[in-house]
Amino acid sequence: MNKRNDRLAEIGPFISQPDDDMIICRCEEVTKGEIRKAVHDGMFTLTEIRRYLRTGMGLCQGQTCSKLVKSIVAKELGLPPGDIEPAVSRAPMRPIEMKILGNDRKEV
Amino acid sequence: MNRYDLIIIGAGPAGLSAAISAAKNGLSVIVFDENSKPGGQLFKQIHKFFGSKEHKAKIRGFRIGEELLKEAEELKVTVVLDAIVTGLYQDKEISVKIGEEICHYKGDAVIVATGATENMVPFEGWTLPGVIGAGASQTMMNLHHIKPGNRVLMLGTGNVGLVVSFQLLQAGCQVAALVDAAPKIGGYGVHAAKVARCGVPFYLSHTIIKAEGEDCVRGVVIGKVDSSFQLIPGTEKHFDVDTICLAVGLSPMSQLLHMAGCKMQDTPLGYVPVIDENGATSVPGIYAAGDVSGIEEASSAMIEGRIAGTKAAEYLGFLSEDAAKEITAGLELALDRLRKGMFAPENRGKKITLTDEGIPVSDSLLTRGYLDEDELDRFPGIAKGKGIHPVMECTQNIPCNPCQDACPRKCIKIGENITSLPIIDEENSCSGCGMCVASCSGQAIFLLNEDYEPGYASVTLPYEFLPLPVKGDTGMALDRSGKKVCQAEIIEVKTPKAFDHTSLLTMKVPLDMAMKARFYKSRGCSHE
Amino acid sequence: MGNCADVIIIGSGIIGNSTAYYLAKKGCSVIVLEKSDHIGGGGSSRNGGGVRQSGRDKRELPLAMYGAANLWPQLSDELGMDVEYYQNGNLRLGKTEDHLKILNGLTERANAQGLGVTMINGNEAKDICPYLSDEVIGASWCPTDGHANPMLATLAYYRKARQLGVRFITGEAVTEIKKYKGKARQVITDSGVYEGETIILAAGYESRKIAASVGVDIPMTQALLEVLVTEAQPPMFYQMLGTAMADFYGHQSTHGSFVFGGSSGFEDFNKDNETPVTNSQTASCICRGIMKYFPCLSDAKIVRTWAGFIDVCADHVPVISHVEEVPGLILACAFTGHGFGISPTVGTILSQMATGEDPVLSIKDFRYDRFHTKI
């Protein structure tokens, strides 16, 4: 945690790639190109990418795409994927209707 | 607050094993699982397990699940199904969605055994209906009895990709090809050989370029990649398929542990909690067991579960330190025995060229999925003999030894180290009972009798397809690559209960085909 | 790259980022130091997104009104990125006569300050937002209020400031501000020393510890509030919502999801385990609050909950102030959960303070030394 990260670090220009229109986050329909572009906009962490583009914020909460997003961001930053901290995990682990989440079982 | 000594999240192999160990020591245990059936992945595993007796080897996965569940019930473990644990909060409190309610429970200890989810890999068209996880297709087939598709391409040659490909064939699907970007097959060679002899081609160093189709998968294009995984232009190859299965690894479902504030780490086995050898996380009283703590097999998950359950009992004072140590020491030994050999976790990603015995590994097995005939002689299980005798095409150091125990005449030796290659003990003679053939989880043992009839040999092979041929049927014998090599006549079909649904077909083939013929295809059979 | 700049900003929340942007626009060199790994890691990304004027303390109201009139409407264009600002009004809902009394009081006070707020009955409220429960009998209505996406607004300021050359460094924990010849000059972090003509401390509750290094203290505490978000719903309404009893507050976002903040009533007594984690009961409590007013949302699925600390000031308005006894230091903290909506204004003012200009609005009510004992 809390690795010093200078956001003016040189990562080179954004160069478009033929598969930039490929969808990576299915729930929120975010493409590879959008993710790569976000890195060049200064979003260097998965948490920032998530807040910027909504990757992993849909129904599956990143179960499917988080690893893919991570590898794309790592590649763009020229880092090994292991250096990229995954976004935090938040309750509820599965989507739950408001009427159920609001219905705590009464203790007897 | 509903309070238990131990809360376990996940009723799979690790969770149920943990529950049993803890309940045996007197803890009150409750297990939650989000699925409507307990057992986790075990109930999808229709194949026989590897390992040795202590690892429940040669028992089919779903039977192991049934055994664990029965044992847990006998120990008065409460298993709550359709129960989604939505969060793991401070003070080891969990919120669980049960029916239309949110219920709160606290445990003095918590074991998280939530398993893993399937990885996906993006390519053009990967979001089309028809691109599914290999595990998902297994769920469709083995739990819901639905064919996932008619013609399938499998991406990934790890054990999941290999095992599921075989199950797809068993379910009556065609498997067009097995594809992997790696230059060699990742899973057990014996699993690959089962699929290869059904005629499924392997494309190593290949990747999917795109899935074709407007509304759903209608085809797939693959291409060859170079050593840095870059596509080589002009190598594209098209297959007509309606389903693409992805078996490209699993990721631990460690979100609850992450949320609970356990220290996490990124490892080749996934994003996992930092744990000690007993599964204890950085938060006192919270343990992790099974795939959630690093992707392995169900066999090791069960042992990890037992260790975590034992340690939880010790943590809460139900077991003395010494007593716990005695139990876990034995379990750790059992775990070590599983983690040996060329597929040991520490060998992941390494190129292994020699077996532990110093024998060069079969290159053909690693790239085409079957042993080349020229390579056979160097392996100790493949010996010539007079009369009926086993031929064990087991050429990699995998943790497995049921064949050794299965032989009533002690013809087969593996020894202490269960990853050693099996060898034939020449002093004892084979009775041809077939127990070794049926016991081999890798379906790699055959019985040969080169003296069957003048000019003819008999080959006995394990067979798990329907319809089952009957004595007198004639068809074609296939070689290890699935190529038809000669006419074959079924001379015996054995399906005793002791074989546990593995039938033994004995076919008569010309003598020169004895070391070639390894599968039987009746006329009009669909698995090709 | 040097560690010196005209202005060193401590804290990369929306206050720090907006200030950095307005300073960069003036041509100042700026370094922003952020302790967490993420830009906007604190309350800026963990709030309900309200851009409200109604319900504000009268001292704070001018900041909110200035922003709603002059800054928010152009912000997306100015920053080159949609911050999802909607100026569709704020409904504060009531179901009982007691509720209406509270709302009436708020309305009168707002009008006395020159803010257009009216009391409307249940039917009028339903004309504005047809999805309300029939139990709603009245509301206060401020048509010039609105909401924006706090995560995007925080990142939009960051992105634009970075484009203008502001140097942001995350994972850089400030331990100390050091005076040099009687003037605040150096900012000491775990890894080095930064120097600036002016130092702006905008680090939320963390500001307290850092200010202590130059012997300054602000009476504030931190409280943990929670937010939840639903899966995307069809477009329904774009008013900012609240209730007389503060059961919840929130809005529907551009994406379609509803974002609601709320509390359980135990916020002041939460255990501090250092990370802002959610409580097992709060989200359920917020859901019950929402459903009392919007029964139609009861089938909407909650996909995520999160928590964030707010820096609660003893008198519930922020400190935005030069510190005369520590020349060169400007405090911008203790926003008490009201910081997001006024952040463009505060950023503008702070940039003016740092460059020696007269602030566009008076800041005398936000002085750091305004706190006195009760007797």
C-alpha cells in the first residue's frame, strides 16, 4: 500500500491499436481503448480507472474484468501486473434487492 | 446475535472438510453456501480423483462430495444453502442473504472457503453468446444435464480444459480442437491422452483470433503465435463451432477476506490472503482454505480445510496445542505428498524435460496429447510380457497411486513417493482381472495379451461412453491420436460394481496393432 | 524534477484538486501531495454528490450560491469532461406535520438569506417527481440546487490540472510542515522534503495531525458515513433528494444508478479501524429509509456500498483561512461533509488567497481562530 507514484511520470503518448474497440468490462461496456486512454489521462490505479470509467462497477462487480483491466493498465504503465493493486472489495458480494437488504431478520 | 464457535463460508471440498474437522472436536459449526446444492465443484466432478487413499483417490468427485456431506451431517454441522454471505465485517460478523431476509451471525472463528471463479480472455467476439467458461459448461452438463453446444472449441489445456473436453465428448458433443497459447499442454498428460485418442486435435502455440457470428457463435478462427505470443500472419485456421469454452485459469474469490481487512498479496496463484501454513490470515481467528487461498486441486483443498478446521479448534481452546500439532503434522505430510512431482506448485511455468527418474519426458505428449510409439520403451510401466499383462502409459510424475493398491497380485509398484512412475514387478504375474485399468484415474492402463490367438492380440481398455458396446460388436480400433488403424472385434465387456462405472472393453486386433490400438469406435458412434 | 513550487497542496481531494487547477490556470507552479494511493481517495469519492444551497449554514451559503450560479454550470466544458452536473432542483421531503415544521424553518431561513426555496404540498412534489410515495405530504423545493458525480468531478479537476503541468504525487504521506525563518516553507514527507512559497493544507481530518506540527489545532472529529449504489435503472428523475429527518440523501446518476448516502445513527460512535469500511447494519438502515419515500425502488438491486470519513468541525462550517501566526500556511479543512458542492468556489478562493488576490467572497467566517469556549 501507499507506493509513491508521481503522476507526471513519462509513459509515452497514447497510440491507438486495432483492438481498442474490444469490450473489456461487459457489465458497463468499457473498451480496451477507453481503459488505455484513461491511463494517459492520469488514471494510474485501478481504483481511479474504476471511478473514471465504471469498469468493474456493474452487476458482476469486476469478477470478470478486473484481471483483464489490470493487465491492460500494467502494460500501459510499463509495469508488471503484480505491481498494480486491485480495487477494494465491497459488500454486498452479490447484488441484492433493496427490499431484502433493508429487511434484517428480527432477533428473537 | 446468532453466534457459533465457527462460521464457514463455502460448502465445497475445503469448507465441508473444515466443518468436519472442527465439529469432531466439539465446535458448533455453521456452513453457508450460495448455491442450492452443497459440495461446490465436487458435484460437477464426475471423474475419478488422483492421489492416494488418504486423498480419496479413484473415487469420483461427486461421491466424495456425498461422503463429506454425510459426515458433516452426522456431526451435527448446520449447512445452510441458498445463503449468500454478503459481507464479512468487524468482530467476525457476517451478513447473509437467506430467502427474503438479511441475517446476521457472529463466529468466534471464521473460515473462508469460497473457492474461485473462471478467468476470461478477451478476443474479437468474446462477448457473443456461446463463449462460456469451461466450468460453466461442466455445470450445464453435470448438474443441469444440458448439452452446452454441439460442436465445441476448447481454449486452454490445463487440467480443467482437458477434463471438461473429455466430459463434453462423454455428453455427446463434438470437440473440434483444443487450443493453447503455451507451447505445451499444461495439464496431466494422461488427461490429454484420453481426449487425443478420441481424435481431438491439439493446437499448441495457438490462440483464438476471433469468434464469428452476429447473434451467437457460429465459428472461430485461431492462429499460431510465436514465442512472445505474437500472432504469426497467414496461420489462421477456421472451425465451424457453436460453442467456445474458455479454460484459462481460475481466480480466487477472495473478496470477503479483502473486505475483512486481511492482508492480501498478488501471487501466481491469484490475489490471495497472506496466510501461514495453517491457513491463518493476518486477522486473528479468520482462516482461508482451498482455492480462495491459491488455486490448486480439490484434493489439496480438502486437506487445507481439515488443517484450518483443526487450527480453529485449537484457537478456540477445543484442542490442545500438542493435539492439534499431531493432527496437522499428518495432514501436512499428506499435502506435501500431493504437491510433489512435475506439477507441484513450485514447478508452475517451469519447463520440465526429465522425470524424477531421469527419463526424458515425451515431447509428443506435451505437444500433441499422446505418446509417440517410438517413445514408449523408455517408460518403466510399458513393458513387454508373456500372456496378459498391464501396459501403463503413465509417463509423468503425478501424485497418484491407486493402481499399486488395486492389483491383487502386487504386479504394480510405485513405492513411498506417490509421484513416482509405476513399474511392473516381473516376479508377480498378472491375472488379467482389470482392477488396475478401472482404478487408474487417468485411464492410462491397458491390458495386453499378444498371445491371444495366433496373429491376434487382445487389448483391454477403460471405456466411459454410452452406448456401451456388447460382445461380438465390430468396429474400428483407434490409435493414440484417434486415427483408425484396423478392424476390431469386441470380445469381452466387463462392468462390475468394483470398477465404479468404468467399463473394460477387450477388443481383438491384429498382432501388429497391439501397441497401437488404444480406443474403440463402434459404427455410428459420434465422439470424434 | 525539483521539489519546489509556488504552492504545495497537501491532499488530493476535490478541494486540493480544484485549487491546483485554478492556480495552474493563473500560471503558478503547483505540487499536490496525497497520502493514499489514489487521487480523491477520501471523502471526495465517497459522498452523495449534492450540489446544494438549501439547508446550508448561512455562513456557507454564499459559497454554494456563487458556485451554483457561476461555476458548476460551465464546469464540464471548462474541464473538458462531463462531471454529470444536473441543476434540476432539490426536494427535501416530509411525511408528518413535524417534518413540515422542520422544512418550514429551513425554507424561512433560506429565504431570509436570499435563496429561492418554497414549501410545496404532496401533489406539487409529485408533479416534480412522480415516483414519490403517497405518504409524502410536503417538501421544501429549491429549483436551483443540483448534483454532480463526485468521483468524476474530483478526477476531472485532477486531469485538467495535470494537463496544465501540476505535479501530483500519490502515496506521499506528509508528516510535518516546517517553518523556515518564521514562515511555513517546507513540507516533510516519508520520502523527502518539498518547498513552497505557500502551503495549502486540505487533507480532511488528517489535516489536524499535520497542522499540529506547526502548533495549530482545529476542533474537529471524523465521522463515518455510508453510501450505496443501485444497479442502473431507467431514467426516472434528476432532482437531488433529501428528507426532513435526514434518513438519506441522493440522486440518480447519468449512468442510471441511484446513489444514496445515509447513516445509522451510530456514526459518532463507530469503531475506528483506520480504513473506512462499511458497517453491517448501515446499508440496511439506509434502504429502509429510501423505501419509505420511494417504494418503487424496492426491487432495485444494491450492487455496492462504501463508507467514507467526513471531517466534522465543532461548529459545522469549514476552516478556510490564512494562519497569521504561521505565514505561508493556508488551511482548508473541517468541511463537515459539505465540501463537495462548494468545492469549485473554495478552489477559486484558495487560489486567490495563495496568489495574494482578494477572495471573490468574504472568508472571515471561516477563520481558524474563531473557536471559543462555551462560557
